[in-house]
Amino acid sequence: MSTHPAPLSTWARNVSPSPTLAVDGKAKAMQAAGEDVCSFAAGEPDFDTPEHIKDACIAALRGGKTKYAPTPGIEPLRQAIVDRYASEYGLNAVPAQVIVSPGGKFNCYLGVLATCSPGDEVIVPAPYWVSYPEMVKLAGAIPKFVLADDRTGFRLTPAMVEAAVTPRTKLLILNSPSNPTGAVYTRAELLAIVAVALKHNLYILSDEMYEHLIYDGVKPTCIATLSPEVAARTITVAGFSKTYAMTGWRIGTTLAPLPVAKAIAELQSQMSSNVTTFAQFGALAALKEKEKTGAALKIMLSAFDRRRRLLHGELNKIPGITCLLAEGAFYLFPNISSFGLTDVEFCHRLLESEKVAAVPGSAFGAEGYLRLSYATSDEIIQKGVVRLARFCGTLAR
Ligand SMILES: *Cc1c(COP(=O)(O)O)cnc(C)c1O
């Protein structure tokens, strides 16, 4: 008998833990230890879930909605999701195309699993959301990164996508508005990019998690509305976490062509079953009680917008930092490459010397940047940028 247990699987040994959760965790631990930390690391709204959504969940719990529900979601919620795609985008779909999953992250993973076999290639635009490469690898597929830096506003051009396609390419991931850059593609830009996907018969995973967190009067584009051909190969992921401050509820949504939706529901039936039944009634209230939800969203959006402009203005006053004004999500992605140290080193020293937490761009596949979340108070933003400026002043350029 061996004295050591056998090694863990290749999946377990190859997966990287989420660097964003790690920085946020370290900042929270420092705060808990009584340190005065300014954290720009949060990946979630700093608001609480609106009351009417909580009330509906509590009523469902008290009313005995405590049993298994259909795997792809309770019927009224799937219908409400179809209705909202119709009213927001004029998109026609049926409830069988909708799958409600335990968090948008899992919706994304199931979308990859339903379309990719081992050895298939997936085009992942960088800077990317940290989970895409890991999900692709867990499906046995191969992420192919295409970097779009601040010179193109963090947006891919069709030529960049075309250059990354090989005979093995199966899936193109798109995420607009983007985490980590906040960049939003125009409808025309997306039309040109999906044309490349159509030409090579690729599936598209469109992560539209931040569709409602968008500023300056810009309208989000639901990629599945671009044409019936595009809809026939697009898996749209969205959810409740970011829009309605419901990150802890773990509810995300997929809208997919029928055969893909059926495959995703079957995968989910073996991997997690339904989302917590009474939580789904909260999500239903978020969609049904439109006036209350709209009012709550408006308050959050105006706070995010104010902080976005505050942070953007202050960052660009710091010699050596340049930052684009992103139109969506709640992140800015300033360029710090002029300081001549790696972004990991920059973040490490910033946290040690000034107790300011930021996530290095390299965590998102883009060295030389920081991801700063402005889902935090105006006061923290103001205090944090003063410290950041002081820190930058100590660096040679
Ligand atoms: C937060 C986030 C998700 C998933 O959110 P859940 O909390 O799992 O619902 C998906 N995609 C992006 C880009 C995100 O930032």
C-alpha cells in the first residue's frame, strides 16, 4: 500500500483559482483586521437587493415553495424571461429556449459544455472575464486569446477574429458590456464580428450580464437580435446578479436555440438540478413588478454613473495613468504601463504601502492595466485615488 494518496485529477491540478475573488478576499480580511483599506476590487454592486424581491422570496418560502422544481426553472419565470426579451429587444422566443441556472457563471459553463468537445478551440477576447479560460479548459477545449487593448477601446475588430479562426474553432465568446473593461460594442461593430462567426459556422456565447448597467444613453445590443441566422447559433447569458444586486442569490439565465437549450437542460439535470425554488420567486418578482424594480435600478444606475465619472476624472489627473471612459458595467481599466513595473507588482505594492486594493490587468490576460471597480462609495473612491496618486508619485517613470 502506498503511503501517499493518489494525485488529484488533471482538472483539479490545472484549474486556477479566481484572482479577482482572491484580491477581494485579501482586502476584506485586512478590513476585518481593522485596517483602513480602500478596495476597488469588488465584483458586485454595493447595494442590497430591493425589498419587493426579498419579500416575494420570503412569501414563497413561507408558502412552502421548498421542493424540487423543474430543472430549467419554474414556468412563470421562464415565461417572464421570454416576455422581457420581447419587450426590451423585440426578440421572439419560447419558454423552452430558457434555462435558469445557479448563477450566470454556471450558465456560461453549461453553454461551453453544450457546444465544445475536447480539442475544440474557443476564441476568448482579452481582456477577458477570469472564468472563461478555466471553463473552456474544464470542457477539454482550448482557449485562443485575442488581445484588444486600449488602442481599439478594448474591442475586437472582425480582422482580429478572422485571424484567430482555425478549422478547430467551435465557439466565439463575446461579453459586452465587458468585465473587466466596461467596453460596449456598437451594433454595427457586432454585426461585422458575427459575420465572421457565421462564415466559419461558429457558435457564439454572448455574456450579456451587464446589459442594463450602461451609461451616456448608450443602448445595449442583444446579439441574438442581429439576424435569425445569428439567433440560431447564439447562446445568450444574462442574469439577476449585477442588475438587481442579487449576487448571493445565484440565479442566471440562458436563452438558446432549442436544440442547444435542450442539451443545456439535460446537462444541468445531472449537475445541479434547479435553482433554489423559493429564490426563483424573488427573481420572478424582479421581472414582474416592473415599476418597483425600475425605480431601484434607476437609483443604482445614477450612483454608478456618478462614481464612474468621478473615478475617470481623478485617474486621468494622475501623471502616468491614462484611462478610457467606459460606457458600461462598473469597472474602469486604466493603463499603468508607463511606470515600468509589472501590474502584479504594482498592485502588490499599492496594497502594502497605501492599503488600496486593485486587480492587476494580467489576471484578465492584459498586462499593464488595473481593473478598478467603482461599485463602492464616493468616499472610498475619493480617498482611494488620493492614495493612488501619492503611490504613483513615488514611482520613477
Ligand atoms: C458576474 C459575472 C457573471 C456571473 O455572475 P453570477 O454571479 O454567476 O450570476 C458572468 N459574467 C460576467 C462577465 C460577470 O462579471
